Amino acid sequence: MSGEVTAVEKDFLIKTTIEQNKVVRIHGLGFSGPGTLVPAQEDLLGLVISGNTESKPSLFEHLTIYFDFSNTTYAFDTVVRKFDKNIIRIENPKKLSKSLKRKYVRVKAPRDVRVLFHLANEDIKLDYPVCDEYSSISEAAATTDFNLSSLNALVASFQKKISGQATENTITMFRTRKPMGLEEEMIAKTGRILYIPSTSSPLPKHDPYPEGRIITESIEESFEDPDFFINGTKFEKDLNNKKERGIHSEIWCPIVYYQYVIGYIYVANSGKEPASLDIDMVDTTLEFSRVLAYFLETKGYFKTNETGPRPQGHGAKILDMTPDGMLMALPEKEIRTPIKEGTNFSVQLLLKNKHITCTGKVMRRYTQPPLVCYGISFINLKPEDIIDLHEFLYHRPYTESDEFSHEILPAKDSFGF
């Protein structure tokens, strides 16, 4: 939910909804449908289910209730406390949220569904540095405008793209040696790009990429000795050395293969005229690194290191779910490395009467020790699977215009304040 209204607004909105006998949309674990709010008794708000239905929420069931007011959708969470004939007594909401932005209503901890997910090549054993995050190798790289006819052609097409913008570029692989020096150690450990816009300035303080792609000043400082405030940082000394050698700007881009950093691409600008490599160059180099990892995989570069049969997959706790995604949680030690935002992987949704397989994409990640939580978007769901998932979650026949599955609805009334 988005913004929270004040206590005065909350009381006014609920009071007006009761007085106007406006229909509210009720969502629980085993029930969804229309109803109306009625005045409170003994500090418990009243709720009446509309229509002739034998289905109703259970005692102590958690509900989310939505209603619309003056072109805005509002929602609050509550709990069923007792039954008073045909009136369900629920807790008065502690807060009321508005400006909802989700397409579908999220069903919290849905019953009779399990999730299994599979990380491609998770169990392969390679003699390369393991980085802090797992990233998928996207087949979308096959649609790139880099030349994939051969390795030499691929490298040449990258060099052509950056010609005139960079004076130096090299590719280093960690196949026969380990990372050496601070720059290599940082990109191998983090799996992120070391972007030095200028050797005369510190590293960027903020990462411009939402999913986290570059090594910021604070990340670099975590690789320094504790007394760097007194003696200065190793990286500052490195920058001075680069500057003395005539280097103006650098990009150290790791080549990430799932959880491994198999090498890196180095791009630099040097010479008499100072010139900074811009963020577009970072994007181009990153794209090339992904295409290169994909190309090497398709050519059997890692074939001799493959392991046995596919593992059973990882189970996760479903915190909430909609027909187009879910929020799931798993123990921090369930997988070796956290899954990077933007990563795709295989998902199995094990419903009570059906199994659905699709691709999940990590849209966000956060940690609530001892759990890691992932916001997942479902990709390539079949139309019939969307319908089945919709009916399973909302306990009602599917229609495209079903208002009870959507958070935001067209305004049907004009009363307001």
C-alpha cells in the first residue's frame, strides 16, 4: 500500500462509507466478495457480506478491505473478532492507505499453494571467484546487435562500438589465475562494475542503477584497512598512480556467469586530452559482458565442468501473491549467493489441483534476518494459467473486468471532501 492518511481523514472516510452504504471489496485467505460496513459496537466495526452466499470469512481471519472515494482507492487491514448474527465484527483499522498502484489485490499467505524455484547451473563447480550475487545468463543476449558469428567477430564488434571513445580495451580471464590487486579483488567479490569517471575525483557516492551495478565510494571503503581515515586509502594512491600515468577514466566490468566472475573487460581513456567515459559506455560494456558470457556458454566453454542431474529446487515461503507475481521469503543460507535483481529463473507453482510452470524475474530484494525476501514478477504465463491462478486466489470465476481482483477501479461516485 502506498500513502497513509491521517487519523481524522480515516475516521471521516469510514464514517461516510457507512452512511452512504457504499459497497466495499473484501479479501481474505478463503473469501473474496462484496459487502458493506456498519457502525461499530464495543469498538468493533461491523461488516455485512452482500448477496446470498454460504461462504464467509473465518474467526480470526485476516482481511484486507478496499473502497473507493472521490476517484481514489483506499484500503485497510483488519481481523475477524466475532460473529453477531449476520454481522461480522472486525477490528477498527489502525491505519488507512490510499493512492494504491498495484494492478491486482495481493492475497496474503495463500493456502494450498507451494512454490519451487530452480536456479540454472546453481550447482556447477567452477574454479573461478564466487561473487556476492547470483545472476542469470539471459538468452535475450542472442538478439543483440553484437556480431555473434565468432569470438573474434564478437570482440571486434565491441571494439568498433567504443572506438573514438576509449583509447584502451582488454579482456582478462580468471581461468588460469586468481584476481590480483584492489580493482580485480573488488569486482570479483561484488560482481559489480568499478566505474572511475575521473582519476581526479572519488568514486560515485550513489549507484544510478536501481538493481545495483557499480561499486560506490562506500563499497570501496569496505575493502580498505580500518585506519584508512588516518593513513588514506589504497584506492586514493591507485588513483594518483593512474593519473601520473596519464589515465583519465576507467571501467572495470566483471564478466559474470551465474554466481561466478570468470573475468573482466577493461576500458580506459588516456592521453593529453582529459576525457571521461560516460554512463553510456558503462551500459555498452555491461551489455558486451553479458553477451560474451552467453556466447561462451553456447560454445561449450564451461561444458567440462558441468555436474550431475538437476536438483529438486528450492522451496520458499509465500508472503503474498497475485496472478502476475508474488513476494517470497527464504532463509539467508538456503542458497549460496543472493539472487540479483533482474535475474530470471524457473518457477513452479504447486496449486491444490494444478501445477503451473513459468519464469520468474526478481524485481526487488530486501533482507529481514534471518530471511531474504524477493519480489517476483511472473513471465510467460499461459492465458489459461492466468485464469486458473486468478480463480484460485480470489475464489470466484475469472472475468477481465472483475473489480474484486483489482486494487484501482474507475470512480463510480463523486462525493468527497
